[in-house]
Amino acid sequence: MTAIENTALGRLEKEGRLLNAVFKGGTIKPGRFGFRGDVALKFQTQVADEKRPPDYSIEQVLTIAQDGERTIPVLAGYLHSFAYLADVAGVLDSALSPDGSYFMFCNNIDLLAKYRVKLGDANFHVLPCDESTVWKEMMDLVGINKDDIKKLDSGGKLDYLLDAAKNLDLSCDEISYEDGLKRMEPVKNRNENRPV
């Protein structure tokens, strides 16, 4: 059984950043640890022992990490604002690799846009997310049908999807983070038009 401490996710776990886990444990691949949940980017100030939710996070994260490796090979998640991408690079920092595949679905970019943004050593694919989940968006992106993976357990499904995503070559406009900030749209209210 792979221990999270021996993977690139170990530091994030120690810092209390891995939250709301839907899945957190060894996958079917030997020496691999998988995580589905949220990664806290900015914590609220804590008063006494009160535990507060983070100000904002990378939500709906899908990622895997290999035992003994210092970097995360592939990660996908949802950001409520493109501006948080700088925090993603800052918080994940040494866990990101120039060879990694990182997908960020953003609420406030043009629905037809696809960007590649380099921050530090890492390249991020920044994609629009409209009324969908990261899981569904990634399944569509890599062209996996849910029937392909229905017999697999949670860890197996994560392996299958992220192994396919690792080799994905997306054609995107290369832009700078600063350019992305200029192009981003106002953040949409997630609760708008939802039935009460």
C-alpha cells in the first residue's frame, strides 16, 4: 500500500491542503497514490481552535502521484477565477514538473478559449468550464466513454483517465499569465439560475 507521505502529495497533506476527498488512497497501479477532492490555495485566518474553510481552492481535483517521486505527473482541477492560477503555481511549486500535464478549468474565461500558460517550470492548459464537472470535462477531452471504465473501482477509473490525459497534446494559444488576467471575464456566480 502506497503511503501518501512518500509521494509528491505528502507535503500538501501535511499542510492540511487536501480537503473534501471523494477518493484518497492507493490506486490499482503499484506504488501510485490517487486523490480526488479539493486542494486549498489560501486559508482564512483562524481564530483560536476554530477550523474555517479555505478562502479558495482548486476544486474537483483529479491527480495521481508515484511513490518516491517528487513531482505530480498529471493534475486536473477547477478554479473559480483564472487569477488563482498564480496561487496554484505558488502552492504546488516544487511538486510541479516541466514534463507534467496540468489542466485547469476556469469559470471566467471565454467559452471558446484554450490557453497554455507557463508559470515557473510548469505549463498549464487553461480551459473553460461551463456547467459541468472536471471529471466529465476530462472524460470528454481524452475521449473516454464511461462504459470503458465502468468495471473499474474508483482508483482504477482515476488511473485510466489520468494515464490517458498524460499524453494528451492540446493545441492551445500560448499566453502569459498577465495576458490571461487582462482577457479574463468577470467571475460568474455559481448559484445564479439554480433552482432554489
